[in-house]
Amino acid sequence: MIRRDREGRIVESRRTLDTRIHGELLLGDGWEAVAHAELKRLALQVGIYHQQLKDCPGYYETGRAIEALEAACDTLAAQE
């Protein structure tokens, strides 16, 4: 959130960071489908940051992370 004074100058800037972490337990039959869905979700989430980092440090690395997550998804899909 950005707060400005009457002249339009930034007075205060606040950001929130979601620090919650969760993971699915891969138990029983069909764990591959759960893992596949979670890895796809992670790839989408990293993709959001990847687009925002264009021309910034970390852009190349987030692109590689997306490729690695997609490769893991492809491997799991081949197992099903």
C-alpha cells in the first residue's frame, strides 16, 4: 500500500509477504496426480515472479526453475 501527501509525494509504502508454507502428503494410490498438480501450481507461481523480474537479477534463474518444474511434471505424467 502506498500513501501519498497532498502534493503526490510518497509518504509511506507497505508490503505484505505471505510466509505460509504447505505441502501435500503423497500417500496411497494416485499420489502422482497430486504431485503433478502441486508442481504445476508452483510453476505458475514462479512464472508470476519470473515476469516481474524481467531485466532484473533472478530472471534467468526463475526461468530455469520453471523449466525444471515442467520437466518434473512431464516425468510424472509419463508414469501415470
